[in-house]
Amino acid sequence: MDANTFLEKIDKAKVQPVYVLHGEESFLKRHALVALRRLVLGAGDDGLGVCTFSGDKASFSAVHAELTTLPFLAPRRFVVIDQADPFVKEERARLEQYVAAPAETGVLVLDVQTWPANTRLAKLLPDPATLVCKPPPTQTLPGWCVAWCKAQHGKELPVTSARLLVDLVGPDMGLLDQELLKLATYVGDAKRIDSSAVDLLVGNSRAEITWKIFDLIGNGQVGEALTLLARLFDQGEDPMRLLGAFSMQLRRLAQVARLQAQGSSLDDAQEQAGIMPFARRNMGAHLRKLGQRRLDSLYDWLVETDLGMKGSSQLPPRMLLERLVVQLAR
């Protein structure tokens, strides 16, 4: 079962004796684990029924002892094996036996990265007990942001605002959650988070830095552009966030070029494309510097960089962004 589906239907979920959380999306894992704990131990959970083991140090005998110990002031024991891949590999046979005849006094949660569906252990577990914690397709993230913002903060997030947020932040659900919290706090008592709030709070600082990099590229100062990019990385800036800012601004730049080709003036094209005032002074120079051939290649370069950051390239994210800067500067 997809973890998002589980979270949406948690009120109707029945407690399973064993759960597996697998996948690389840590945000979903955290929230699924919190929801599971509430489901198993109830709203009055005071932590007395919870026990956590590290997967590289846990022994089956210790885990089994916790699961079969009568709970104290709790309906069940809630036993979590964190980073459980080595534990599953070592104790697979005994886990198969346990899943076939689980204890009634405890619930076991295995937090793993990989979970092949063709193993005997995986086949023993019903679908509601296997929660897939993987990032949803990027095109579905705006819809998720809309629903999450409403559920968590009671705010209306229009789809246009959600798309802008995903463009700026990237596909990391944890980062999107953080920005939604900041936006909800920023708008205060207002019921709606408009695109202007997203642009102001999330976009402006990152967009302004991005245009500084573009200005340096346009002036032939490639080394300085790479130095500024390196400074952002050294300050802890997330690569996917930077790519989001790059993508948004480059798509706007390509839109300006397309509108000009259709007969619009530079000023009208910038207005329609939503170019911010501070970025307009050098727009003509950027377009001339890139030229039509590279403008036509922008989308391909962005897709290549995005896929590379998601695993299709062996290059680290920092080097992929540096390569994009060099491509723009050639």
C-alpha cells in the first residue's frame, strides 16, 4: 500500500501485527511511523509501550522478548527496528516464523530501504502491512501540496500557488512541508495562500541569487558564477531547491524568447512571463548571450539535470548544477 493512501485512510485502518516501511522518502516514513504509533497505542500514548532497536545491533531474541512482554499501561507493545535491512537479512527465517504466528501483545515495525516483493517474507504480509514510502511523481506533487496544506494548516492553497511552490523548492516532500509551514505562518489569519505569498517568501531570495548567477554568465564571468554557486552549496543550500530556482527562471527566460518570436515587445514579453523587476534590466543581454540554439536546448538541459539528480547520473548533484552553468555560459 502506498504510504500516502495509508495516511489518508488511517481512521479506517485495522492494526496489523507486523508492518514494513520501505522506500527512500524519509518524510513519508516519519509521518507513517507517527500515524502507526497513534493507531497502535491510541491518543493517550505516553511512550511506555514504545521500544526502538537499531537494525545493525538488534538480536531477534531481544526483539521477540519485547514483543511478547505484557504491555504496561498501554494496549500493546510498539517495537520499531530502525534501518532494519541488516536485521531482516540476518533473521529472515525467524521473521518468517514470527509473521506466521505473531504475538498478540506487540506490533513490530521494520523500517527498511529495500523490500523485494518476490521473497517468502514479503508474500506472508498482507497489502495493508507493507507501506511504500517513495516520492510520488513530480506532476502529482502540486495536488499533494494542496491537500497537505489544507489538512495540516487549514489553509487553501490554489493549484497555481502549489505549482509555483514545487517549481521553486523541487520534489522533496520534507522541504515542501517546511515551506508550507512557513507560508501558513506568514499569511496568519488569512485562509488562502496566494502565488504572491509563495513568490515573496519562497521565491524572491532564491530567484534573486539565481539571476545574479545569470548576470555573471551574461557578462562572461563564468568563474565568478561558479564561485557564487559554490558559496550557496557551502552555506548548506539544497541542490534540488537550487535546481527548482534555475528551472523556474530559465523557463521564464525561454518564454520571453518565444513571445518575442511571436511579435511581442521585450517589455510585454517580460510582463507576460512574470519576470521580476530586478531581473529585467539585463534580459536582452541574457537572450543575446544564449542565442536561439541554446534557448531551444534549455528544456532538454533542465530535464537531463533533474533526472541526473534523481539517480540517472553517477555525477554528484553539485557537479550536475555546475555543468548546467557551464552549458549556459559556452
